[in-house]
Amino acid sequence: GLPYSMKQAGFPLGILLLFGVAYITDYSIILLIKGGNLSSTSTYQELVKKTYGLMGYLILSTLQFLYPFIAMISYNIITGDTLTKVFQRIPGVGPDNILSDRHFVILFTTIIFTLPISLYRDIAKLGKVSLISLILTIVILVIVVVRTVTFSPQVPKSENAWIFAKSNAVQAIGVMSFAFICHHNSFLIYGSLEEPTLKNWSRITHMSVSLAVIISVAFAACGYMTFAEYTEGDIFENYCRDDNLVTFGRFCYGVTVILTFPLECFVTREVIANVFFHGNLSTVFHIFVTVIIVAVVTSVSLVYDCLGIVLELNGVLSATPLVFIIPTACYLRLSKERWNHSDNIISCLLLAVGVLVMTVGLVMTIWHPQECSHGKEMSYCFPSNVSFHNSTLPP
């Protein structure tokens, strides 16, 4: 969704916003753990409950559940979009084959892969899975970069593709927040460190966010430079189906989101365990809750398939308060520093920006929803249409 956020914000402003969201993510993740140390709490829920009472705890729990829940829906949509196109490149698999049916692909990958991996109880066991996902992400980036050089001349030029800023910049921040957020599982990861100290956490956070922003900027820039105003909410919807290199990229992309899905399931299950079962799930309830979560997510993703709107709504409704608002609000309540201390001033600014992005972003997403062209072959994939589209854009 990051190239799409460039289309929403305007490319120059979009790049600046991407760096800004990365900085805010880095700062607020560390602030979150600082708040945990100040309040002697070891989970996000405990921190907010101790700071803002039961109401704050329930609001956070709702957001912490909603973000990964919607993220899992988006991962299933991506799986259905990408792997069906991969399977269609297999000789003998046509549009009417069961492997070309997104519903079958989503159900198959859920039953065979995502559900079994999601049943793990220890998040540390997913360390190798996360490493594989990271490697595949870099492979995908290389493919996108290569296609920027080799495929972009085939895509018709767009008017106003390079203006500095556009009116949908706030929606773009929502998508970027969705891409960077990891606050909902930060305490889980912090607790899994061999030496869970603020120094180690800061070092790991700086390294992780720095790597993430390098990959994200490269991906967003190359994706947008290739397709400009044609950019879809899911960048792989823009490439032609007969492109073998991109087919391999789609396969890597599908595997990546399948491996990321269980991490989000961990968080949704932990929220349910904390709110309804005092933090402990028996083996039977662990399996039951996991199956219910995965079943509901799968059902929604089978019915709805427009990725861009899912990313925008999850960004402004869930990611923005989890990144901008709650960590800073908790720290401001717990901080014993003077009011003009740098952490307090920055926290106040981030809190105000978060409220603005959440409010304006939600209104604009509802008033100006993305047009979804899911599953359609783009016009520039047909050579006979290139000359026509060099002079005009589709409506």
C-alpha cells in the first residue's frame, strides 16, 4: 500500500511524510516502554489501565484487537489477490480452474498454513518465520526496483503525477501508520529479549525502524515511479499477469503475508485472554479462541476484497491512535519531568497531530473512498492500447 500512499499525498510530500511517520514510530515505541518502566507494568493493557483506569483499558483493548484483526483481513485479501495470479501461470490452470478462485486459495492457505502456525503459544518460536519474511520482503523490493527500470516505459505518462502535495495526504498518513505500527506487540517482543533493558530496546528499535524505512521508501518510490497515477492500493494489481519475474514476486509476497499473519493473531488472542480470561488461556480455550479469530477473519476476507480502503480505515481508526495518541498520553500522565522537558513537548505535539490525523482521515476516507479495480488486467498490459493511453488517462 505504500506506493498508493504516494499517489494520495503527492510524491515529494509522501516521501517526507514517510520519514516523519518512521521517526514518530521509533520515538513512540521507546516512549511506550519508558511508560511501562515508570508504571512498573509489563503489557500495553496494564500500562493504560494503571494510567487511565478501566475506560482507558477498554478503549486500548478495542484498538489493540481491531488493528491486528483488520490487518489479518488485509493479509488474506493479499493472499487471494496474489497467489491466484501465481497459480494461473501454471500450465493448464485457466481462469475457471479452482486454483484461480480467490475464495479457495484463501481457505486453503488458512487451513494448511496460517491456522497451524497461529496455534503456537510462544511468540519467540516465530523468530525464524519473521527472518524468512524479512528476506522475502527484500527479494520483493529487488523485483520492484528491476521492474521500475524495465517496465515503467510501457506505462503511459500521467498528468500531475509529480506535484508536491495532494489533498488526500492525511489518508496517506493512515496507510503509512498501518505499515509501520508494531506498538501492539512491542511489550511481547520486549519481554522476549534475553536482556530486556531500555538501552537494548532502544538499540533494537532504532535498527529495526531504520531498516524498515529504507525498505519502505525504496518500495514506495519505485512502485510509484513505475505506475504514477495508475497506482492501485495493492501494487501487485498493477503488474501484468504474464510477467514471470513479477509472478515470482507475487509468490514471495503471498508467502510473506502468510508468515506475518500469525504474529497478528498472537496479539488478538492476547487481548481476548487479558480482557476475558485474566491473561491465561487453557489449552482448550487457546485452540478455541484461535480458531474463532481465524474463522471470522477468513469469512470477512472472502466477502470483501478492496485492499486500499481496508488499509486506510485501519490506519486512521486503529494505527493512528496506537502510534500517535496513546503512548504519548500515557507518558505525559506518568512523566515526572518538568513541563518544558523535550520528551513532554514532543509528546504534546504528537498527541495533537494524532488527533488531527485520526479525525480528518476518517472523514476523508468516508467522503472520498478509493475506487477498487480488483482482479482486472490493466489497460497498458495490452500493447494495442499503449498509443491511445499515451495521450489519455482512464476515468
